[in-house]
Amino acid sequence: MTIKMRGGYRAPMPRSSESSGAASGTDVIQGTLDLLILKTLSLGEMHGFGIARRVEQISRGVFKVNPGSLLVALQRLDRAGWLDAEWRETENSRRAKYYRLTAAGRRQLEVQTADWTRRAGAVARLLKAEG
């Protein structure tokens, strides 16, 4: 459903997760995937599937990483110089690209962590506000 507003703009009406059929609380919050990847790789190098699995484990199943989104994000972070990658054999004798943080990636993790902490604090304050 949309609402028609002045100037012809039609703003979409928010739908609840029940009416849209979306699974509640399983998608990574928009804009945080890079931060979650950088943090996960700060714990040690790993391949893409391992990163997705670790995010899900540490978040206790709250976050699930879409494989396509993960691949695009890993390519973007690699191009930015925040990751190094090399092809190796996995424990299952398959070839996989293993990723690790660069020094620039560690600095970027610090920047994004500080930004996330600031924004999360602001949201927490807004949620506690009483009228």
C-alpha cells in the first residue's frame, strides 16, 4: 500500500513482518554487513562460508548472511584494500578463497565500530525517550 503525498510522491507504507511473510530478526541490518565481516575476520582468517557461519553462530542465529550479498561485500572490501585473499584448499579438500584483514582493514574496523557504537547509542536514547 502507498500513500500519495503532495507533489506526486508516493511513500510506501511500512508492512509488518507478519503481513509480508518476512522472517523476523534473521536478516543482517542494512549497512552493517561490512562491519560484521571485518569484525569476524579480526578473529582470524577464513573463507566466505566460514564467515557466514561465524556471524550466525556469534549472533546466536539472529543474523543470517545472504551468500550473494556476502560475495559482493567481500569483493568490495578486497578492492578497498581492507582484505587480502588467497585460494587454498579447505579441510574438506575443496578450493576456497580465504580472507584476512590488512592493517588498513583493522583501522577501518575501528572507524566503523566507533560509528556503529555512536549510532546505536542514539537509537537507544530515542527508544527510551518519553513524551
